[in-house]
Amino acid sequence: MRVGLMVGRFQPFHLGHLAAVKHALTKVQYLYVVVGSAQRSHERDNPFTAGERIAMIKSALDGNGVDPAKWMAIPIADADSHSLWVATVKSMVPKFDIVFTNDALTFSLFKEEGIEVGAVPYLDRSSYSATNVRDRILERKNWESLVPVQVATLVKHFGGVERVTALMRKDLRG
């Protein structure tokens, strides 16, 4: 069985992430979804907790017909140095054959360890980025169309709109 790994912060999980997971699952039989920077939350660029992000991923994948027997989310905190990060991931995730990423640093770090790395096609990157979703929340523009409906519901349930707005305004004030 071919097993893949996909790393992201998913702050929040958006339609581009959903498309990436679905793409990866056409290449492997099982996928580990690593929720990176798991220790970070309540920050401008990392407003959601690891638990909230995992709930978003599960709800979105379940609601979009992704078989729950084909994937698992695993939260992983940042390592103190880039050289230790791959070892940290390998120590916390069962064996995998390929890493799916479009992040240049992640690509290089896993490639240097001799692990196969593959890119995922972007779904309109200018629209579907977590930064854009957070910016649109702050600007009171339509952000819900950029995320799976299940994620929009959870962001509101978690008080995420208010949290993102407060964190970003605080950051703008310095």
C-alpha cells in the first residue's frame, strides 16, 4: 500500500486544501495529514488551535465524500531547527512513501532525506489561501465561499470570526 503525507497549518482549512487532499488520495491509498505548528494558536497567522483545525479537516473531508478510512490527521509542533524537523515528523508519523507539498522548504528538507516529494496542483492560489481567508474575515468580505461549508460553520462556532478580527486588529495597532 502506498502511503502519503501532506503538511499544512490549515489556518483555516480552505477549498484549496480540500482539492490538494483529494489530489493526493488519487496517488496513494492512505494519507497522513500533518497539522503543522500544532503548538500555535491565538496568533495573527495562527488563530486556530490544532484541535479546531483537525475538527475542520475532519468535517470538511467527511462532508465532501472522502473516506475516513483513507486518512488520518496528526498534529505536530514546530521543531527548534529545520534540520530536526523531518526527524520529528518521521518519529511521530507511521511510515510513509511520498510527501505532497508546494512549500519549497518542506520540499527541500524531505528531498534531502531521500524521501520522494510531489507537488499538488494549486486551485486558484490567489483566492484559495488561508491568508486571503483571514484577510477577508477582517475586511468583512465574503470568506465563506473560500472554505468548505462545514469549515465556515465551525469557524463561526469556535468564535473564529471574532478571534481573527481581534488578533489582526491588535497586530495592526502594534
